[in-house]
Amino acid sequence: MDNLSLNLDAEVNHTLGLLRTEASDEELSNGLRLAPGALISIDPNGEIEGRSVTGGDNILSLNYVVQQPVKWMALHLSVGGIDLRNAAVFGVACKTFAAEATTFRVCLRSQTADGFVDAFLPKHVVAYGQPSTHVDLLKVEEREDVPIKASWRELVLFFAPQSAALDLIDFRVFIV
């Protein structure tokens, strides 16, 4: 899949496109690489058993059982070292489904001189028994936790740290 877009959101939306079109069915593990620029991280002090499926009808389907409590399980998507100087908002739109209700949080992680800083989008994404759409955004100029320049950034989806089955039907990033 070629990426010919020059927009600020090009890298992350290209990665999401790869997840949408490249079929995979993998056992969940910490550091699982789903596509270039996309990986799963799991708290190494806990234990999760389950599967990650990409392609088909969804960008990502997760089905997992927490065997030993975890503090986090997350999908990391590379956004690149984008300069947000001319951006007013950084936002996401997604469509989800879960047979039993579950939530996740979305955050923009940016590199800093001391490591990184996380800027959580204000709302929780709630997935439940019907396909549902969620839109959320950060107003860049109002957030001290969003550096204008960063060598790297990633979008992190922090999934609920309890057993769940979740379909991420669609997910898009917009920067305007």
C-alpha cells in the first residue's frame, strides 16, 4: 500500500490503512508488531492471553482474558516527528463494537528532552453492543502537555486492563 499523502496525519493514517488491509491473526504478547508503526504493549508484570486480528471487516479485533492483573495494555501508532506549529486541533474519529461494554483512552505521546509527555484526549471511548462512533480532539494551543515540536510522537490507545472483546471497526486521525 503506497502512502502519497503529505498531510501531517499521513504517517499514522497510512499505518491504520495497513491494519485495515493486511490480514493477521496473532497471539497477544508484549511488543507484538502488527504493522510498520503499530505495536501492542502489555504490562510485563501481568499476564494476558488472547488474540489480535487485523484486516477483514475491522482495523483491529482484540479478544483477551487477563490471567494476572495488568496496569496497561495499549496499541501504539507512530505519528512521526510532526511539527504542530500551524495546527489548531489534533483529533480522532473511530467506530467500535464490543459485545460487553468496555472503554479505552486515547493519548498523544510526544518526545521531550526528559523522555516523553502524554496528552490524553478528554473523553473515554465507550464500545458496546452496537457499532458506535466516537470523535474527540485536543486544542493544540490550549495544551501545555503538547509540545509544538517533537522528534517523535505516537498515538497510544490504552485499553481497559480487564478481560474484553473489542472490535476497532474504523479509526482515523485528523490534524487541522
